[in-house]
Amino acid sequence: MSVGGWIPSGELLNRKTLHVAIWRLSKVATMSAVDDGEQLVGIGDIAFQLKITRQAVDYWTRKDPRFPEPLQIINAPAGSGAKGTRVWRKREIDVWIHEHYRRRKA
């Protein structure tokens, strides 16, 4: 199943969360345009791609100044103090991985 053409079939994702995220992003008039062929990813997707934990990716997103800024933070009700779900453009994450990610030697 493909969600809005942004997520290819077979990807391991929290589909419900990402589907809601994409739907909400499509309803926000003030956000930057996302073309139909653009893929969005979350922390879980990045962790799966690199075969590491979500916690490690979350740490990088907060501590590495070179890590791309999220496109949008969703599912965070205003004034609730909730963190929400961050989503990035896959192409920006792929560039970061290529330029900055170094897998530890076993």
C-alpha cells in the first residue's frame, strides 16, 4: 500500500502515524510545498534503514548540528507540551547519511 505516493510499499513504518502525519501536512496551508514524488521519513524509518535503534537516531537529531531540521512536527497539540512526531524529507536524510554517518566497526 502506498500512502499518498510518498511511501513505497514494503517499507516498515508506523503507517497509521505516518498516514495521519501526511494527511495533516496536506491540510496545512502555511507549510512548504511537498511534491507528490517526495518521500517523508520519521525516526523509525531512519533507524530501520541504518539497522540501529530509534533511540540512537533520536539522539543524533537532537545533538548533531549537521542533522537536517525536520520538515514538520505533527501530532503535537498547541499548548499541550507534547513533543509530536518529526518528519524529514528522505533525500535530505540520505545526504546526511552519505556525508556524516559512520557505522562502527564490529
